[in-house]
Amino acid sequence: MTTDLEQLGADLLAAIDAAAGLDALEAVRVHALGKQGAVTSLLKTLGGMTPEQRQVEGPRIHSLRESVTEAIATRKAGLEQAALDARLASETLDMTLPVDRTAPGSVHPVSQVMDELAEIFADLGFAVATGPEIEDDWHNFTALNIPETHPARAMHDTFYLAGEHERPMVLRTHTSPVQIRTMLSQKPPIRIIAPGRVYRSDSDATHTPMFHQIEGLVIDKGITLAHLKWTLETFLKAFFEREDIVLRLRPSYFPFTEPSAEVDIGYTMQKGKRVVGGSEGWMEVLGSGMVHPKVIAACGLDPDEYQGFAFGTGVDRLAMLKYGMDDLRPFFDGDLRWLKHYGFSALDVPTLSGGVGA
């Protein structure tokens, strides 16, 4: 029987090595190790042997099964790697093909406007600050003078996160929590902008559940409303690239600023469309105000020593005004036709790369 086992083992190993593909290898495996396989049949004979025979033949048969099993696994791994290599070789891209044969990508208007805003405010001495999009209730509301019972919470259609948390967790409704985190981690003077995604449960032609916002914050000694007005005027003139920008500040209410002001920008009518510039009419573009003393105190600063101003606006709204879009929803539809029409070349630099003084 020893000779028969050796011959069977040699035949099976030869068949495994000769298997040209995974299907052929599977056929060999079934022939050897299947329910009616040659090795399986040998294992079944162990029950009819005497203890002395089983002690001699058992290890040989089990050794045969292990060698066949290992050979099949090794051969299978080799065949799978060869198939993967062949697939990768057939799917390579010819990088020498002319560029005009590939569809060009484009920069989304929101990304373009973000770059433009960063250029402008960098020229004004502002740094860019970021923070988490999933915020706790304290940073998103309480530290901004919006306690749990404050009616101002009704101003935000907030997405709350389910589950047990140390504090209630929300998708941030504004980028103001970034201002709180900055005041807690840095000492004045502070000059930052906080661009990013924010979330509110709202959807129509001018609102989407997710949109982009940019907020600015200045904290220092001796800051007044005049500094705020000059900053906004300089920013808007640079962004719209027009000198005839006219601003109007209207008294308003925000829990985190006092006094608060809505900022309107003048427009003129040209061919039935509103064009930024002049003062034939007014449209709201910004919310702003002097940082509330309670907010300054909540961040560990003395409101009698430090003052500041803050402002915020929608990045998508600015893109619509500057580049002539009427509906906010296509910004996030992923329609290639819309992106091709309104998108920017990947090689374009922001129009204001020269800065405010250009």
C-alpha cells in the first residue's frame, strides 16, 4: 500500500501543477478531496483496519491529504495572482495619449469662491481656522449666548445626533463654533475666517440641507463698529471687483452679537437682472455685529478689556451673486452639464490672486 500511496501522491501533485486555471484546479481538488475523492476514500478505510495497521497507515494517509491540500492552496494563490496581474496589465492607461482625448475636469464654483475669499482675507491679515462639523451643544449654541431655553434656537432647523452623549451632539448649524474654539485656544489679537460646510433642515431654490458658510472674527483692544464696516466694504469691493459697491447696515438681532446688523448691498437692474453695484435696490448678503460680551466672557476673556466684531455669509450665495446662478440646488446635484458650464479650469487661479491692492 505504501507504493500505491506514493504513486497516488505523485499523480495528484503532478495534476495540481499541470492545472491551467482555477476551474481545472477545482476539478483536481474534487477528484482528490471530494466526498468520493481518492484521498477521502483512503481515509474511510482506516475504520476497517486493525489498530496495528491504523497506527502504520494512518499517518501516511493523513500526510498525503495535508500535502495535497497545501499544494492546492499554493497553486490556487499562484493562479489568482497571475489572473490579477493579467487584469492589471490589460487595464493600464496609456499616459502618452493626447490630453484632448480625455474629458477635462473643472473646479466647482464653491471651491473657486473659497479660494477667492482666502486670497482676499489673507491680504487683510486674516488666518483660516477650521473645526469639526459634528459639534456639541455647548460650542454650537450655549457658548454663543443661546442657552437651552433661548427662543433663538428656533431660528435654526437643527439636525441632532441620536444616541447617548456626554453633551447633545448636532451637525453644526453655522461655523461660529470655530470662533469659540479659536478664542479658547488662542490669545488676542485674533483675526480669522472660518469657512466650511454647515447643516440645516431646509430645502428650496435658495436653501439646501447642507451648504457652505464663511464667518469672520476679530478680537482685540479698541475694536469698534467702524472697523467692521471698513472690513466688509473692502472685502465686498475686492470680491465683486467693483468700486461702486454701496453698503447699508440695518439694525438686527443675533444672540451672539450686540449691536447686530444685517448688511445689504446695492444693485442695479440690467436687462431684467440684478447686477451688484449702484443703489437702485438693496439685497441682503451678510449678518454681522459686535461680539456679545457674554460670548467673550464664555471664552475666558475680559469683555471690559477686549472687544471684537464678527460676520457671516453663505459662500454659495456669494457664488450665485457673482457668477449668475439662479438656483442653489444644482450646486449639489452633480450634473456634469452644469459643472461644465459654471465650473472653472483646473489651471485657473483665483481672480484675486494679486490681493486687495491689485
